[in-house]
Amino acid sequence: MSACITFFFEQAGWLLIIPVILSIRWFRAFSRPFKWISLYVYLLFTTHVISYFLWQRGQNNMVVAHVFSFFEFHILLYFFYLLLRPAFTALACLCTALGFSGFFLADTFIWEGLYNLQTYSITLESVVFVFFSVWWFIHIVRDYKVPLSGLTDLRYVVIGILLYFAGSVLLFALNDYVNKITRSLRINVWSIHTLLALILYGMICIGMWRRYTKWIHT
């Protein structure tokens, strides 16, 4: 039974093919934020394919993970810029992008290294997107000029982002502790991360479906 569970979590990333297919099929129905989420999904799937085959060959895939993290941050940052403007200004978005880029490069080449897991950068990224997710929910509640009925599709995506990155904050901030526990417990911890990722993929799919059904009825 445990072997089946382990196999499932090892192969779970291939479920990304579902939001990839949905985004291609329904792309013309999407608003700009959803088109950026589609780009994020394509990046996720491409990274998974490359990382998986490197892992199968026993090669270090951390460089691929670092490239993914860099582009993931900037894609999702622009996604939240589209949701939060004008409260989140273009200048603030640019400063956030430059600030993270500088931190990311320092983490890659000075602090943790190119071939190691970047716990500092991932933790910072997670905190940033938890903040933006909470800000978005506060924004739509307080700004009565925004029709809540028009945001039901985006709500699912933001909830998925919030849950995924909130869990990532804990997992990557406690990475030193995780590395010291037994292998079986460590597998359980990373299974939690995989589960959070699956929740994110599922919420993106629901958001895409809600957006598409709204489009075909307008």
C-alpha cells in the first residue's frame, strides 16, 4: 500500500496535463489574468517534464528548478498586478520584481548555490504570494465598485495559490529540520507538498471551467 502511495506522489505531477489541455481548449474565453495563469501552467508542465527526465537519469535538476522559480515569481507577480491595480501600481510591481530578482541571484550564486535547493528564495516567494492573495480578498470585500459575481472564477485560482504558498512557507522555512528527520518521514513531508500542488492544479481547473462557462453564456 505504501509503495502505491509513493508511486502516486512521484507521478502526480503528470496530472498537470489536465489544466494544460483545458487552457489550450478554452484560451480564447480567458481574460488577461487567466491567460497569465495559462502561461504559468505551461511553465509548470514544461519544468516537470524536463525535471522528471533528468531525475530518471540520475542528474541534478536544481538548475531547472531555479529557472522555474525565477519565472514563476514574475508570472504570478504580474497576475496579481492585473488583479490589484490601481492599488498595486506599476512602479510597485517593478520594484517588487527587481527586489526579488536581486535576492534570487544572491541566493543562487552566493548563499545556497546553483545546485542546491533555494529555501531562502522559495520562502520569500511564498510569503509574497500569501500576502498578495490575502490582499486580493481584502480588496474585493472592501472595494464595492468591483462586482463580486464577476470574480467567482478568479476566486478559485487565488484560493489555490494561497493554500499552496502558505504550505510552502512552512515546508521550506523548516527545510533544515526536514533534512534531519528519517527518510520515511521526509517522504511524508514532501508528499504534503505534492498534495498542496495537486490542490493548486485542481483549483486552477475549476477557475478555468467557471470562466469558460461564464463566457459561453454571455
